[in-house]
Amino acid sequence: MIKVGIVGGTGYTGVELLRLLAQHPDVELTAITSRSEAGMPVADMFPSLRRRVNLVFQDPASAGLDQCDVVFFATPHGVAMAQSPQLLAAGTKVIDLAADFRLKSLDEFSKWYKIPHTAPDLLEEAVYGLPELNRKAIASARVIANPGCYATAVQLGFLPLVEAGVADLDHLVANAASGVSGAGRKAEVGSLFAEASDNFKAYGVAGHRHLPEICQGLEQAAGRKVGLTFVPHLLPQIRGILATLYARVSPDIDVQALYEKRFAGEPFVDVMPAGSTPDTRSVRASNMVRIAVHRPQGGDTVVVLVAEDNLVKGAAGQAVQNMNLMFGLEETAGLTHIPVLP
Amino acid sequence: MIKVGIVGGTGYTGVELLRLLAQHPDVELTAITSRSEAGMPVADMFPSLRRRVNLVFQDPASAGLDQCDVVFFATPHGVAMAQSPQLLAAGTKVIDLAADFRLKSLDEFSKWYKIPHTAPDLLEEAVYGLPELNRKAIASARVIANPGCYATAVQLGFLPLVEAGVADLDHLVANAASGVSGAGRKAEVGSLFAEASDNFKAYGVAGHRHLPEICQGLEQAAGRKVGLTFVPHLLPQIRGILATLYARVSPDIDVQALYEKRFAGEPFVDVMPAGSTPDTRSVRASNMVRIAVHRPQGGDTVVVLVAEDNLVKGAAGQAVQNMNLMFGLEETAGLTHIPVLP
Amino acid sequence: MIKVGIVGGTGYTGVELLRLLAQHPDVELTAITSRSEAGMPVADMFPSLRRRVNLVFQDPASAGLDQCDVVFFATPHGVAMAQSPQLLAAGTKVIDLAADFRLKSLDEFSKWYKIPHTAPDLLEEAVYGLPELNRKAIASARVIANPGCYATAVQLGFLPLVEAGVADLDHLVANAASGVSGAGRKAEVGSLFAEASDNFKAYGVAGHRHLPEICQGLEQAAGRKVGLTFVPHLLPQIRGILATLYARVSPDIDVQALYEKRFAGEPFVDVMPAGSTPDTRSVRASNMVRIAVHRPQGGDTVVVLVAEDNLVKGAAGQAVQNMNLMFGLEETAGLTHIPVLP
Amino acid sequence: MIKVGIVGGTGYTGVELLRLLAQHPDVELTAITSRSEAGMPVADMFPSLRRRVNLVFQDPASAGLDQCDVVFFATPHGVAMAQSPQLLAAGTKVIDLAADFRLKSLDEFSKWYKIPHTAPDLLEEAVYGLPELNRKAIASARVIANPGCYATAVQLGFLPLVEAGVADLDHLVANAASGVSGAGRKAEVGSLFAEASDNFKAYGVAGHRHLPEICQGLEQAAGRKVGLTFVPHLLPQIRGILATLYARVSPDIDVQALYEKRFAGEPFVDVMPAGSTPDTRSVRASNMVRIAVHRPQGGDTVVVLVAEDNLVKGAAGQAVQNMNLMFGLEETAGLTHIPVLP
């Protein structure tokens, strides 16, 4: 059994990690920390975990995280880079679900996250935890930068086109929409039910933090700069991201075949039959991503639809998938839940 | 492995059965029938099941249901009583998720369901599948009448009071509210998103079909007639029932202790600490029921809150629980999913 | 034109007042105050008001509220009782949408609101602004205590029974459910979309602040103490309250006739035909209350259903109705909007 | 007073017409027809209209529609083209909210709507009722083709760019999302609450009926062919369309100024300040459209956001606006309702 610790388990990513890890056949949940809630049973905060998770939130100082085999950081950015060096020195691996290790450029990091990076060595060492792109490197990593929710969906959706070099890479468009859980369990007016329900809007049009992350991944795959217009939107639903991607691709390319080949054998990427329109509920509470490709009116614009659960493949599930790879477990261990529909 | 068939798998109860059974360690899904959809892969109708359920809807005539160990009926009422005799004769057990075997009185059945009962012998033999009430009888039953969704919540909530004989049984009040999935996957105007969303209303005030079922159960427990006012409501959410029950109980009765004792050891009934207010999401997609009891201002009226997922403990999950009991499996087998929150 | 000021216009009650008053034929919106947002155009906070409300939030000190004919307080409790004496001295009338003047007993006020009352004289003078109960007194009042949202629905629903003396007043039950806007525009975790959506729960079972207010009104009407069990619930919708009331009433009482007679001529109370089940959307964004009475199975328990928009008849609309009465305007002026459905 | 008739008032467009027209100062609602519901009071079907609309659904044959000044068709396509000639002969004007008169090409009509056109003369005569494009022609029209909901939002959003000739017209992208009310009040599984709630998906990617309508309008404005990729999506909310439009526009064009100038003086188009992100609730239940333009990272791709209430400016409200123009009324008469927020 792998001993697992969680830092910062009071948010939605944290409770989703708890749900997945408590049902994982190879995991022993050892410690969960929260400075503000130290002493409170986890199940008092999240009654869904009553009878299943008996942990109590602990103060980080006394939680014994360095006795764990791996620690997940479900914290705001800035925490993982501060605490990781000590854990790694003790032989504990790290999976950061925040952004501390996602951007390889220190300048880009401080530009988008408004703080200096305090562990540049780890930034270099860290592996970007998108298994469909970096599976081998993940298996031998000590530090994983778990991808952002939008970044996962958009990269997976564009990768086959970018890797094959068949799209106009200067004018990619990613129109994406996320459920409100993506904003976290923070008390903010904009995330109130009476604000977000029965409502839809774009946000972050001038620049969202997942933009440089997406570009970095696509540029690595393309071996050149890409031009991407990325517009996120806020959906009146709890979970789910749908990315609707637009790219110019010469009409003679068989995009359906391209996608089927690229993702053949991937346990968590389902390329649907031509003409499909994946809905977010078809992946609700599961680690699966469903993709469909279209070429409307047979023209030179390809539309790629990507459905993902932002809390699972977009966060906690992908983190567990990375853990499985890092520890030589079955990649799908603990991640086989069938989506909940309706 | 138990060979399982499902009759009528195109509704919400059906797809929920498929989700649970496909993940059940002791089950082999053998056949699923639908006259209207014969030939269609199940996963084409419910993409959430892609890669996990490879069955194709079959015509009932050629599905070989009588080769199964047990058949679940997820059909409108009237179907199970017509097809069960033949299955039973072939040694196949039956679990009916509709109402054919719920009401012991032929008169009550035809009064509430507007059709005559065509299998009165089976009606007598059938066991009402509420494990917390009839666990032993279920274990040896050939035919199970799986309880209604409201009926499960309301009976579980009142049982301790009724069995202990401490409530005014002439004036029980059950105010209950259900998510829209309780109305089934039928194309009806009243269940449209644009009708049911951002809206709340009572319905069936003059008499809902679960009323006689609830009274039958409570009267069996009480050994006398009970007077119950039952008002169901329609919630703007997909899953979940909350029953808010009111009963007059002498102030000297310790209801918290009464409930804890009554349900001690029950794997799927969680009596919460005094003062709790269970929410429906704390049981979402799980077979757990959570109950809290209150005595506002220390008066003579007790309030019992019961949260249930109407598709799981209120339908498919309870049916699987009954199957487990009938076949001597672990009662919780295939039913240990942690609720999905948020 | 009546000059109107609003104190504290940044919440849902405030923006609803603005919507109604900006369309009121006899009103001139003169000032709106917010200490925290002074200087910001109202329409920057609420884009729905662009081109229609040109006011800028002002600091209370310089807003000239005492030049208004009437000031609405859409503030937390405690504010109106502090600022009203000065306004009244200047000849400005006051309508408080919070609780400062609702409870006649100083002890009850400090027990439920945890602060001492600083204007006991005004408490005595203030008129409880439920027009269907106190129309005449409202017309000549200087200070109005605008009723709570639940309190409006529950009192209107019970009044005919209580006034007629035909119900068992010791065991009234009020099961009520409200949309999330009732919790206000405060950044609190419990009101987040990802917490409140697809979810239903009771709260405040041990004692909600509207309980003493309801009892005070019913006791005034009954001329005796009443025993009420009041359980509020939180609905996954923005607007709307449905109160489902239970009372024991002798079977020989024609409750339908009783209600029709009691509310005959009331402009904002619609007693629906027997058998109706009013839904909250049938009053959405309007000042109308719809009521239906039932006697299930002809028994001795009567069920009264009351649908209300908590922000209109439960708050801002009723406040405008009170203003209309106080200034001798048509009672329905500015309140004739047809409900928005769907 | 203008005498108004409505054909087919049992859908969402119909009830919205009723809400608007019943509050219109210059309108007398004279007749409403429904073959299936003849004899039923309108307010029995839509309780929101109780006390405000006393009409009874009439059989079309006996409704006296030809006595009206204008008749609105809120029917499936095919009805208006069959009944209009007779009405026009009687001097009654026609506003069709369906698609019968939208596409000028008979071939395109029969290609997209699968029926032959039976009134080609009227097709030629009919004026496309987008006031911001055709105000003058509308004023003198006898037959109005009221635009589609998506078509209104997308055309308004692209018009300034297209008219100014500053965009790459071969590669326009319109990503749009609509509330479920856009699917009408038809009993279909896909529109059920339990299907559409907490869910998001694209649909009609291969070709939606509003595509040729949008292209026709843009091509008229451009004087040349345009290439448009249009992907509609289904939102889990009742009302509201948000169109997110992408176009390549040379960086030296000041798009903010272009839009402000184009829509200056328009009563129902609100060009918001640079950087704004209009949300659908900011126009809920109103005839206003809000537009914001962005140029992310100062690049060559412009993003235009358009928020609209699909039932008002996207259907009934625009129809009333057209009526106002046709009869020389104030263009905003009956359409001044402030949006309902929250």
C-alpha cells in the first residue's frame, strides 16, 4: 500500500482526491492537513465521506507528511514550491495540483502568477503530468506538475493536429466552458448560486492563466510557436468542461482517422464515432475524456469537441493517474468509476 | 458470477442498474431488453457506458432471460406481473422495480394503478424489499417488490417511532421533495428543463401512489392503522429525495437514542449527530440514506430529516442490495461507491 | 413624484428595489448609498440596470437622504434603527426591509438578533407592513417594518384559519423552502453554486429568526398563543418560496370558501381553484402570491400551499406596496409586472 | 389600440408574446388560437397569466383572426405560409416568428426545412425583421420574417465588421450557446430536466437551420459570399443566448469605436465599455442585446461577445419591436422592462 498525504484538503480538488483515494485499492490515506481546520474530522466538513474517511485535518507541522510515499498539494499556488524541497529530501514524491511547476519559464511564471518562483531547480526537474504526452517521463519523476483543467482538455484536443503538423498553427481558437466548481470552494460573490445559476458568460478574455500553459504544451509538440485565441466561459453547472476547438486543416486530411490513431490504446481518451457530440455528463465524476471531430460542410475548418470532468481528468483524477504511473501501478487503478448519468 | 438480465433498460432506473451492475464484482450482465430499441448498443443510448457495457438491447422474445439467475424489471407497472410466472418456472428470480408486487391488497392495487392484478399468487408470495424491515424474508425470496423511492425514505424515517409506539399515529405528516429523475425518462412537458428548472411545486396532494405503500409498511410495523398526510414536491435538481417528517412524540422520549439504536449496524442508514441537516448531495450516486432527528424548541413535535438518492437507495441500489441478500453475497457488494460531492 | 432614497443598495433586495422603483410611475430615485462602493455607478455593479439607472453609490453622510420623502433600508439589521430617528426628524418616512422593527418585544428582538435595540420608541410606533393584515395602519405610518420573506408566505397562508379560529393552533406545521437569493449577496461558502446547486436540505430547524415574527402575527390574529413548527429549506433555484402548511381543521369547514372570502379583492393574493398546485415560477419577478388549499382524502388535516417571489412580495415588492399605501398612491402602482415564465 | 391575434400560443414564444402584449400600452389582445387546446382559458395553461389575460384558446376557424390589425404566428414552420395569404387579403398584417419567410431562396428553404414553399410571392415580399438592419423596410411591410434567435445574435455581432469590410470573411467563427427554452415547449427526451441539467454539449455541428439565415444576412451586408463556421451549444439554463464570435481583423482597426458608432442610437443594442463580458442574465426577460468587443493580446483575432434573451430579442420581443415599427408606434413601446436580476 502506498502511503498518501494531502496538503490542503478543504477545497473541491481536495474532496475529490479523498473520494478517489479512499476507494483506491493500493492506497493508504495517511494524513491530510489544513491549518485553518486542524482538529476537525474531514467527514464533518464533507458528510459525503462519513463512515468512509476517518481522517482528521492536521496542522502541517505535526502531520508527518515526510513519512508518506507521495504528497498531493491541493493548495493555492505558492505552497507546493515552498514545501516540496523538504519532502523530496525525505524521499517523498510530490504531485502539485496547482500551478507551481507548470510553466517552465520563470518569467512566464512570475508574469502570470504575480510572485517570484522560489524553487527554480524543481521547476526544471518537474514533469508536466499529462500522461498522453509524457507518460514515460512521469513514471520516473519525483515532482509532477498536474495540468490545469482547461489546459488538459485543450491540449488533448489539439495534440493530434499539432503533432501531425496539419493545422494553421497561427490561428487556433479554443472556446471553452467550465462548471463553477472550477472556481474552487472560495467564498466569492461571483461564484454564488444566485449569480452563476441561469447565467452564462465569458471571462478572462484578455488572458487566462491556462493560456501560457496550453501554448507551452502545444509548442513543445509542434516544435514552433503557436497562435492561440482562448476564451473561457462560466457554465451554470457544477462539474464539466467542454472545449470547442477550431483549426484550419486542409480538406484532404482525414481527421477522424488521425485522432483514432493518436489515441488508440489510451485508457482515458475516448475518440467517439464521426458525428458525435460528447456531453459533459457522459464523463461526470469519471476520469474519461471524450473527443469528437467534425468538419462542417466539408470545409477547411475542423471543429474538435472535448468533454472532461474538470475535477477528475482536469484535476484529482489525473493526479491519481500520475501517481499510478509513478509507482508502477496499473494506470487505471482506482479510476474505473463509470460516469454518473443522469 | 451471477447471471443478470434487465427488462426495460432505457429509463433512468435502467441506466442506473447498468452503472451499478457493471461495476459489481459478482455479476455478469447477460441480457438487456427493449422492444423499441432492439439492436441498438446500450452505449449508443447512454454514452457514459461506452467501453464499459457492450450489451445490445434485445427483443424480449429472444433475449434468453430465463437463462439468467435473476431478472430486474425496470419497466412501467404491469410488465413484471405478466412476465414473472414464466421466469420463475424456469428457476429465475425476479426483482421488480415497479409497483406490481408492492401492495398486498388486490383492491388497493387496482384502485391506485387502474389495472387488475394478473398474478395474485405472486403478489402473496412477493417480499417487500426493504432490507431494514424484511432482511430475513428477502434472503429466501423468489420475487422482490422493490420499494418506491418516496416510500423508502418515508418508511425508514418513521419506522423507529412507529415500532416503538411513541408517536401520535393518527396525524403523521410526510413532506417530501424529489429530483426530476423520479419522473422517469419519459418525454412529458412537465419534466422539461424549461418547466422544472428554477421552480418548485407540490403535486399529487390529493393522493400519490406511494401513499398506500407507505401506510401498508407503517401499519405492518405498528400493528394498527396509521393516519398519514403525504405531500410530494418536485425539486429543480436531477437526483435526490429529502423527506421532512413531522410527528407528535412525548417530550420525554429520547428520539436520538431511539434512532441510533434502531439502525445500529445498518450498512446503508447513517443516523447523523443531533442537530445535523443532511443534504441530498451527501448521498448523491450512493446507496446511503442519512437521517437526522430534531425536536424544535423542545416541544412535542419531532422533525425527522431523511436524505436519499432516489435512483440508488430509492430504486436501483436497493434492488442490488436485495439481490445481494437473495444470493448470499456481501450485502454491500457493488454498493460501496462514495457519494459524488460536489 | 415621490423622492426616494435607498440605503445599502448592493444586495439582492437593493437591486430588486432599483428594478421596481426605476419603473414606478410616481417615483423619482434620488439617492442610493453604500459606504464600501461610494463613487461607483450602480449600473457598473448591476449591468442589468445600464441605460436605466444613472445613480452613483454615495457615501451616506453626503447623500442627502433627509431630503427624500421616504428611505428604504436594504441593510443588515441594526442599521435602520440607528439612522431612522434623524430621518424621521427631518420628515422623511422609513421602510426597513431588515428586522429592526419587526418584533414588538425588546426581549425577543435581542434574543433572536443578538444585539440590544437602540430605538425602542420607534419599535412601538413602527407598523408591521403586511398590507393584507394592517392596511389601514400602514397608510398613516411613519415607520414600516417590512415583513420577512418566509414570514409573509406563512402568515398569509395561515391567516384565514387562524382568524376564523377553526384550526388546532397548538400544532401548526410550516414546511417552507426558499431559493438561494434569500441568503443575500454575501460571499459565503454555503451559498456557492457548487454547494447549493443540485442539492436540497433543511436548515435552522432548531429555530429560525422568522419563527417569532410569524408567531407574533398569528397570535395577534388569534388573540392567543400558537404552537408552530417551522422548518425552512434551501432550494437549488434563485427566486421563489413555497410554503406547505399543515393544520388540523374539522372536516366540516369549507376551507376553499374561507380562503376565497378572506382574500376577496386583495390585489396581490390569488386564491386558486380547488386542486391547484401553485409553482414558484407562476409568481417569478412579480408581487403576486398564489395560494391553494387542499384536504387530502377528506381528512382532518388541511394543506395550504403558498407560492411567493421572496425578493418581491417577500421583500422589495411588498416594500413598494407599503410605500404606495403610505403616500396614497394606487396600491398596485409600479407592481403590475406579469410574472416571467418560463 | 391595435387589435392583435396570435396563432399557436401554447409554446414558449407564445406565452412570451402574451406577457409582452398584455402589458403593451397600445395593444388589444383579441384572439389566440390553438387547435388542440380550443376552449381552455390561456391562464389555465400558464398560471403566470391569471388575472391578466382572460383569453380562451379558440379554434382557428372561428377566431376571427382576419378582424385583427396584425397576427403573430408562433407556430412550427409551414403554418404561416399557408394562412397568411388569406389574412393579407383581409388587410391583416403578418409577423411570422417561425422560418417560413426568412430564406429568400426557395431552394435553400426546401433544403433546410424539408418542405416545398407554398407562397413564393410572399417570400419575395416579406421583410426580414431585424430592425438594426432593415428598419425602414419594416415600417412599410405587410409580412415580417422575424429572425431566428441565434441569427439575431450572430448577425448583430458580426454586422459592424462585415459592413466595414475589415474582417477575413472567409473564416468567421460563431460559437453560440442557448438556454433550453430555445428548443420549445415540446415533449422531447433531449429537453428533459434530467437530460439537460448539469450538462453542456454542442449540437447541429454539421449544419443548423440558422446557418443559411445568418449567411444570407451577412452576405447582403458584405455584398459577397462569407465563410462561416457556426457551432450551437445547449446550456443548462432556461433563457439566454451568448454568442462568442471570432474574426481576423487587422490590428490597426479600432473595433470598439467601430461598434459604438454602428449602434449609436439603437434602443436595444448596448455596446459595453472595452473589457466587458456581458452575461445572459443582464438581459434576462428584456429586449436588450449587450455586445462587447475584445482583441486578446492585441493580436489579429477579434472576439465579439453578444448576450441576448432568446425569447425576447431572439423571438417575441423583436416581433413586438417590428409591430411597433409597422404601426408607427414608439419603437420601444411595451419593451421597456428592466432585466430581471438575479
